[in-house]
Amino acid sequence: MTRGSEEEESLSHDPSAEHFLRFLSAAGRLLAQQRSGVRSLLRDVARLITAQGLAGFCLVDLVTVDGRPRRMAAVHHDPSREAQFRALASHSRSDTACSPLLDVLHTGVARLFSNYPVEIRRQVATLPEPLAGLESFKPRSVMMVPLRGHHRVLGMFLLGRSNDEAPYGRQELQVAEELSRRVVAAMESLRLLRRARRAERKARFVARASQALAASLDFRATLDQVAKLAVPVVADLCMVDMLEEDGTIRRLAVAHRAPEKAAVAWEMEHRWPSRLDDSYGPGRVIREGQPELREVVPATKLPRVARDAEHLRALRSLELESYLVAPLQARGKTLGAITFAYSGSHRHYHRPDLRLAMELAARAALAVDNALLYSASREAVRLRDEFLAVASHELKTPLTPLNLRLQTLQRELERNGSMVDASRMREHVSVLQRQCKRLSTLAESLLDVSRLEAGRLELDLEYVDLTALVREVVSRFAGQSVRTNTPLEVQAVAPVVGHWDRIRLEQVVSSLVSNALKYGAGRPVHVLVEHAHAGARLTVRDEGIGISREHLPRIFDRFERAVSAEHFGGLGLGLYLTRNLVEAFGGTIRASSEPGQGSTFEVDLPLASPAH
């Protein structure tokens, strides 16, 4: 026989206790039917207590996970006094005054005050605030009954009767303790039911989110859909932030139960974006690659993370209560972070919730990574096709005149035999050599690209005078300068000697001068060699068509060009090779330009290249 059955049996032997048995029976039916939540359950029980005469007034407090009391119900049998009764302060575990309320919560042992006014003053010289406030209701008799869970005291009932009611005795305390056990059992059932429902909702959410992540390779639209699916199932607020190539953090998705608060989250991203040096939130998670869980967000901590007064007001307007942030990681890289937060719904995240967040983050990161890889592969295919088309055109360009000259030479030899015109022969040979050199240059450029990609570029270092080398290279472009009517002006007087690879350095100078002549539009090209603070500086400036700002950052990339290949030849490798050669020397190259005002390329080289 259970303890509850024993106490009901003892009550059944007392005919005067029949109404208590009816009360417990009514309470049992009420608890069995309750499915809406703990607060509603405790409020209904308090109403039943006052309606059935077990108490004239009833207070119910629960202890939160951080040890603070939380008032769940305050019911008075007189409706006109209930509002005043609800205003009673809760007790606090930090109270320094001796209090039977705290004794009940600490020990889990009920307290009975049959003659409350006399007995309470024998024990407590100064009443704590909750009991002092109770004085205005003239309590004659009071019971304090704990709600004991398996491992801790969950809370307590405070039941009271006023002067016109009979005082409490052992029998009433026995009934109240039986009621508390039944209430705790009902709370546990509700907790298990709530946990089952939450698990079902989470499983359904993960399934739907997985479907959304697999449905499209547009990861921006997909992440926006996932954020919307998260609200309100597992969050009141969901945000997704991604790490950009330049180290900034950009918000891609926001969802909130209240649209006006979603707008606040977007405004915060615009005015106070997350940064990698942040101490909290997405910035910290992306920097460290570790999740962050805040089970409770105290209002007192917000000023520490706010950047200014307006930022603090925006943070407070979100009413954050609890949040967790999980990193989006794929192939050993952190791509971004996804944030889940409870805001205004009195819910809190706990450590088990991290598993769901990390699982979803892993799936989202995989979807983002796949989308990025797909996009990169498509771009690589596009660049490859474009390069093959340009390379085919560039290779045909010297082959056509080469073939024509050979045919012409063959016809002249067949027609004239030994009587060949020497001047005509020299002209043919000159053209053939020029086209062969062009073919050789194209082939060498392709080989250099493969060497760079494989990390096999080697430097043959020797002492080289950059001034002399520039003058020698520029002299080779004299014919092209005359044909295109583009003056070449060189300012290189004093020797500038460094430890470089002569052949590779010639490639750098040739590439920049050739580029300037190609796009100089017949205007002067200026070449300057000088000593600089870091070593040597080579500047090549033209006054031609220039480069637009949107194209300037990518002109040093492989196969990239700022103009159409249809109007300007080349493989789109010249500046790519130039940048890599300059960096192999331990130097830097930078470009500045304005459309219609020409372009300037500056190369800074240390006088001693690093050993390779």
C-alpha cells in the first residue's frame, strides 16, 4: 500500500474527514484532466483549494533553475481582495532574515502554525517582507507545504485561514501534503508530456529543415527558409550570419515571431554588425569555432556588450531571455553561425538543446559548402571554356600569318629556284621569327601557370641592375611603339641593383610595358625606375582607356580581364603571372586607375629576393 493510500485510509476512519476525501477526489480529477501547462495547473489547484474550503487564501511559488522564486498563483476566496493579494512580494533565497518560508524550501519539511500570530512571533523577531505583507489579511492559521521532487524542492504552497475560520490541525496538514504529492506527480507528467511534444516538434523541424536544405543550391534562400522554420518551434528569434572573404560578418537571414522585432534585428546588423573580436554572440562563435549557450540573459549584462546607448536600447527591445549560437563548419572551416533565441516567451535553452543546434548547424554548413563548391565549379568551368576559346583564338593568330608566309616562301622558291630575292627572304624570316616567338611566349605562359599551380616555380638569382634591364626591355618594344604611335618615355638614370632572377624580372617588365602599350590608346606610356624605402620601385603608367572600379580588384586573377577578349587579345594570364612573380621576389604590386584616365602599376621589390 502506498503512502498516499495509507493516508486516505486513515482519513476514511474519521467521519468528519469525508469532505477532505471528496476534495482529494476532486483534485485527482482536476490533475488528471490538466494538459495546458504547469502555471495553469497550479492556478486551478489554488482555486480548488479556496473553493473547497481548505484555505481562505493560497500562494504557490516555484523555484527556478537559478534558485530564484517565481510566483505561479495567488488566489483569495474573496474576489474583491484578490488583486491586493496578488501584489504580495515573493520570498527570496537571499533573504538574511530568519524565515520559515526558507526553512521549508531548504529542508523540504512542512510547517504548521495553528495560532499563526502568536507562533510566528515566537520564532521570528522581524518578519520577512512576504510574511509582513500577509499581516493585512489577518491570518489566523497558516500551513507551508513543500512541493518535493525527486532530487530537490520544486516550490511550496502557502495555505491560510483568517480569524473567522477554524484553525488548521494535523488532519489538514496531512491532506495538504497528500495534495502536494499529487501535484508534483502531475507536474512530472506534464514535464514528460512537454518533453515528448518538444522532441516531436524538434524532430519534425529537423526533418523539414533537412528537406529545405536539400531542395536548392541557392544557400541564401535555403538559410532564410530554415530560419523561418525554426520560429516558433525551437526559437522566438533565429538569425544566420556568414563570414565574408574580407573577414567581415554579414547577416543572411532573420526570423522572429513579431515582424517588428525582426526589423530590429536587421537594423542591428546594419548599424552594429557582428565582428570577429566580439566577446559574445556570432562573432565569438565564428572566431573560436565553438558553440555558445546562455541559459539566462540577465538584463544587467546587456550594457557590457552594447556599443552605445542606442545599441543598448535595441538589445533591450528584443527582450532576450536565452540564446544559443552554433558554428556552421564544413571541411575544417567555420563558414558562419546560426543563432536561436527565446524572446518574450519565458522559455530557456539548456545544454541538451545544443545537440539539436549543432546537428542543424552541421547540415546547414554542409548545404552551404556544397552550394559554394557547386558555384565555384561552375565558375571554373566558365573560366575554362572562356580560356580555351581565347587560347584557341590566340594560338590561331600567329599560326595564320606563319602558315601564309611559309606558303608564300614555298611558292617563291618553286618559282625562282636559286634566284631568290635576299631582301624578300629576310622579310619572310623576320615575320616567321616574330610569330614563332609569339607562339613560344604563349606556350611559356601556360607552362608558368602550371608551375605556379604545382608550386614548382624556381628562381635563378643573380645581381641585376633594374635600370639597365628596363632600358633593354623597353628597346624591344620600339617597333610596336612606332606602329601604334604610342610614345615610350623612360625615367631610369641611377643604377638600382638587386639580387633577382633576370629572366623572371624581364617577364615582369615586359608584361607591364606590353599591357600599357595595348591599352594606352596611342597616348604616352611612362616607365620610372627609382630607389624606394623598401628597395626598388618600378612604375608603369599609361594614359589610355583605364579600368573601372568594379574590375580593378580582380585584374590580377587567373584568366581575368577588365575588357572584352573580342577587342583585346591575350590569355588573361599576364597580370596573374606578373603578380605571382613579384610575390616570389618578396615584393608587392598594386594598380590604380580611372576609366578614360589611364592606369598605373607600381611594383616594389626588396633588393634581396627570398631563397627558393
